[in-house]
Amino acid sequence: MGAAKAVVLQSTDVELVAAAQKGDYDAFEVLVERHQDRVYRLAYGFVQSASDAEDVTQETFLSVFTHLATFRASSAPASWIHRITANHALMRLRARRRRPVMSIEDRPSAWNDDGKVWIVPPGDWAQTPDDALLSRELGQRIESAVDKLPESYRVVLLMRDVEGLSSEEVASALGVTIATVKNRLHRSRLFVRDELEGYFRL
């Protein structure tokens, strides 16, 4: 690794974008390397297909490169990249037949949740042995439950609770209000917990 590349690796995202805007390809390459895994996971959360997610990832970084001049340092590069990812993923979804989705708007919930905790609730579930929580079976059940969510809810859950994005970043990427993000996140968490309730009572 050259000295110049080593210096670039220590740069912030804003510095990388600024350097890439001036034609520094090494800076752009580091920016891609830094964000490509998260972009892929986010894309997969939308399209639910490895090949489509790979395509969306490529399209995202092509758009990032093409539109470098439009980036303004007043916003976070990560949020900008996530918004581009969401746009490309949504365009791909619109171009193909959407799968049937179920509504969770009127689904009753036995959980009294303030929307601020993750899938595993307090109480009896907290006593579940670590080996059960980490088991492949549980992982598959969680994945299956999340996959049942309508697209707009599933994506919010993945962006917030898996990718760790803030409500503001998710709202910006999806073009919705922060209140909408919080509402969808709350309903998604309740739905997944209801789906998993039977598993922990076996």
C-alpha cells in the first residue's frame, strides 16, 4: 500500500468525497470499500434477491461517482449514499411485479411496547439460554418473521435495527417523515415479536 493510499484510508467520509470531487480516484475507491457492505445489505433489504442487490450496489456507486459534484458537505455522505441506494432499489422494485404483502396496520398485539426495544422483549424471554438465542433455528424464524413484513415496514426495521441508522437518516433515505419512520418501526417490532412468541413458549 502506498503512502498516499494509507493517508486516504485515515480520511473522513466528507474528506473522501471532497478529494473524489477533485479527481482523486483512490479517495473514491476507499469510499466505496467503506460503504459497499452496508449498501449491499440495505439493497437486499429492499429487493430480497442477491443478484438484484448486487446490481443495486453497482448502480448506487455509479450514481455516487456521476453525481459527486451535487454533494454538499452540509449533509452526511453516508445518508446521501443510503438515499441513492434506496432510490435505485425502489426503482428496481417498481420495474418488477411486487409480491403480495400482508397488512399489519390492524394486527392486534399482546405486547405493550413503547417502540424503543429490539425484537427480544423483557421478562421471560430474557431468560432464554444463549445457545437458543444464537441457534440457527431462531435465526431462521426471525428472518422468516421479518420477511413477512410489508416492504415499507421491513426496510425501516432493517435500516434502524440491523444497520443502526438513525430515524433521521432513514427518513431522509426513504423520503418520509421521522414520525412515519418511528410508527413503522414500532409496528414492525410488535409484529416480529408476536410472530416469535410461540417459539419461546414451546
